[in-house]
Amino acid sequence: MFSMVNQVSLNMMSVSIAEAIREAARTLRQAGVPDARREAGSLLQHVIDCDRTFVITHAEDLITLEAQQSLRDCVARRAEGEPLQYITGRQAFFGLDFEVTKSVLIPRPESELLVETALHLVDKGRAAPSICDVGTGSGCIAVALLHENQRVSAVGIDLSIEAIQVARRNALRHCVSARISFVVADCLSALGAGKPVFDLMVSNPPYVAVSALNGLQREVRDHEPRLALSAGIDGLTIIRRLLLDSGVLVKAGGHLLIEIGFDQRAAVERLIDRTTWKFLGIHKDLQGIPRVVALQKTCS
Ligand SMILES: C[S@@+](CC[C@H](N)C(=O)[O-])C[C@H]1O[C@@H](n2cnc3c(N)ncnc32)[C@H](O)[C@@H]1O
């Protein structure tokens, strides 16, 4: 009898990796989390600090009670709508692993298009291109660019001091710190001298209209920083400022790339001053949505 009790209590306490994932997935599914099993696996990997291969090859290994409790805590947060990336503290972007905190937007796959377009331009352009990333957030765009092209140097700007701290750590993590400086500033206001020093300016600015905030997914609406999402009544406040102020800072023949919202193409095209910028086109993302506006500084 005694040994059975022990056996029962042992069974109650110890669960295998596979069982822990199954239980976590069940809870997430009940909470309406899409892709519950994959997310449960990611949370388990986070808790026991291992990769997917380990989970698959050690499915029958038992996890500690402490790990079980941590997993339950993480699952509860995810079930409440907190994004997986804020719980695990990481997100992959352009093949690199980025630290994310609640102070930064979670890097999105569509912003990889901005990086690809920028890389194409710097490859064709000057020998040691200088880039400015406005609204750098986690630093994902600037850091990916620097990581891909050793000749590039950059300035990353953000209004949020907490975001800049995360961006600095991501630059360190990917060994590009020596080629990037970070500035806490309101858009381009800190670069006031107005000299054309950049070959390329890139930005994934906040572009959600205030009226659209309530309609966002709860993960985004309730957890990602408002400063990273919202940009005035029409969502164009920061884009408008970038189009107006960046002309004096970009060299003749240099470029400006701006990520825009799915419905902003026509409005943004109307904002472009054609005496300062040659409109090169709008690149579509993988969903076919016009996403990256490409402009070239005129030589006049
Ligand atoms: C959409 S997020 C982009 C973050 C990152 N570049 C990315 O692609 O994941 C916009 C960023 O702009 C910053 N931001 C908002 N208003 C700003 C302003 N007036 N000046 C500078 N940065 C600003 C936010 O803090 C946020 O980090």
C-alpha cells in the first residue's frame, strides 16, 4: 500500500516532456490560442532551456516539479493573451535571434522585406554606406543590415529609452556594436544640423490609426507598446514627418525606405514631395500587400 501511494504521488509529481506539452497545449487550446501545440512546445523549450530537437528526441524524459510549475505560469500568461515572444523574451528575425521585451514591438516577418530591399540598395551603392534607422525598437532592422553587410555603419533612433537599451543589447549579441550608435530622440530632431550624411534611411514607423487600435488582435492591442503602434488620427503622423524631414539628411542619389500599413499606399504616395524624392515604387510583402515605399533623393 505504502509503495503504491508513493508510486501514485510519484506519478502525480513527475510528467514527461511529451505529457507536459500535451497538457499545456490543451490549456492553450481551451483559451483559444491558435497553433496551441507549437506554442506549448516553444514554452516548454523556454522553461527547460533546450531546442526543438531535444524535445523531440527526449520526449519521454521527466521534467522537474520546478519546470512544471514554470511551464504552468507561462501557459497561464499565454492563455491570458500575452504574446509568446514576451514570455520567452525572444523572436527570430532575418535568421537572427533577437531579445524582445515589453518595451519593443515584436519584429514581424513583413519587415524582413525592408531589410532585403535595403541590402539590395547598399550592395549596389557606395563602398561604406551609412544608414539611419528611425524607430529602431529592438534594433532588428539595423542589426540585421549590419550583420549581413560588414561595410555598413548605422545610427538607430527611438523615442523610447527602454527600446534603445534592448537594441543595444541586440547589437552586442550579434557583434555589430562597433558599427552602430543609438540615439534617444523624437524622429530626426537630434540630427538637426541638416547635412546630408546618410546613404540610406529606413523606417518601420508606428502607422496604426488611433481608430483602428481597438480592432487589433488582443495580443497586439493589450501588450505591444502603444508608442510602437499608433501614429495619430490617420496613422500617418510619423510617416509625414519622415517624408518632410529626411530629405536634408539623405545624400543626393541616396534612398529612403518606409514600411507602411496595408491600406496606406495611396495616402503615402500623395505625401511624397517629387522635387525631393523620386518615387521608385512600393514593394509587396509575401501576402501581396504593398509594404515598403522606396524613394530616391533627387540630385537637385
Ligand atoms: C513599429 S515599431 C518598429 C520597431 C522596429 N524597427 C521593428 O521593425 O520591429 C516603431 C518604433 O518607433 C518608435 N517611435 C515611435 N514614435 C517615435 C518618435 N516620435 N521618434 C522616434 N521613434 C519613435 C517606437 O518606440 C517603436 O520602437
